[in-house]
Amino acid sequence: MTLPDNCESMMQNEKRNANTGRMLKDVLIQAEVDGRTTFGIYECAQLLNTNPDDVTLCVLPTGFNNDVTVHIHHTLMEAFCLENDIKLLKVDSLGKLESIFSGKESSNTNVIDCSCVLVTAPEQTDHVYNDLMDVADGPVVEMPV
């Protein structure tokens, strides 16, 4: 592979990653409108324990390197998703993920817990959802601002 080929390949990967971030944002917004999202490690674990077949997507932010507890939770969540054929996407920023849901507030805090987000299957899929499912389980997704 020559240098120009390598540069072109890297640009295609960056473009695909940006498109994936936009698709993920659109899917998460629609899932929230439809009431198909679950937030937080504990709540997500409860859903996976009771009804794992309805969950189609798990979104985990990266960047918790210093927090061993979160790392263990994420590792267990990844293993469960892999074992149960649930698509997994890792995103580059907890803050960007939280900004998607900034209008929603949980009952006890001003910010919802986006340390883990699960999305259940929609009644009808569209091309954005289907395209996102095709690229899930890839590298860390860069979320749009």
C-alpha cells in the first residue's frame, strides 16, 4: 500500500465514523421520543436481566480509565451484549452523549446517567436504524457536537 492509498483509506474511515456518529444521534433521539431508551448501569442491568431479547443496541461512552468500578461495569455489559447478540457502540465522549438528552431530567438529578444507554427495538425500522445496525460493533464512534 502506498502512502496516498493509506491516506485515502484513513479519510474514508474518518468520514464513515462521522456518519456513524450522526446516525447514532438520530437513532438515539428517535428512541428517546418513542420511549425506547434506558439509562444508567443499574437500570440497564435490570432490563437485560428481565427482557434481553427486546434490546437491540447498547451505547457505552469511553474515557473512564481512572474509575475501576465503571471499567468493570462496562466490561460486564460488553460481555453480556456479545453473548446475547446485542449490537454495541462505544462513543468518544460522555458529555456529547449527555448533550443529546439534555432536555430530559432524571427524578433525582439534573443530568441523566449516560454511563450506559440501551435502546429497545422499534416497531418499524427505517434506513438510518438499519444502516447503524450494519456498522455497530466497530471502533469508537466520534459523536457530533
